[in-house]
Amino acid sequence: MYKLKILQNSTCFEAHKNLKISCDNKTCKNWMNYKLDYNCSIISAQNGPKTLQEIGDIFGLTRMRICQIEKNIKKKILD
């Protein structure tokens, strides 16, 4: 119980992953509404690679929208 109390105010995704519990800290910049990866975008990325469809499912977007975002990101990186 003591560990859970500390984690509720933490942004430490590793601790949540090690304890195999979801994070409830919605103020964390890495938090997302996706319990399959402990609600953490960093853990989700570590569990990759993922298809465009899988990424879309995580963020509630279509595969096509993820493709558009990916193209924009690549353009910004390469320019």
C-alpha cells in the first residue's frame, strides 16, 4: 500500500511497469488513456514496433491520420 501511495504522485513509468500497475497521474506528460500499456506512452513505445493501426488504436485516431502525422514528422526532421 505504501508503494502505491508514492506512485500516485509520481511520473516514474519504470516503477509502474515493475509493479505491473496502471498509472493514474493524468497530469504526467507521458500519460495516455490506454490501460494495455500501463497508461504510459513511454512504455507503449518500448513495447514496439507497432503498426499504424495499433498506434491509431492507442490514441483513438485512424490509421490514415497516424500516417499523415508520421509524414509531417519525417518532413520536419529531414528539412
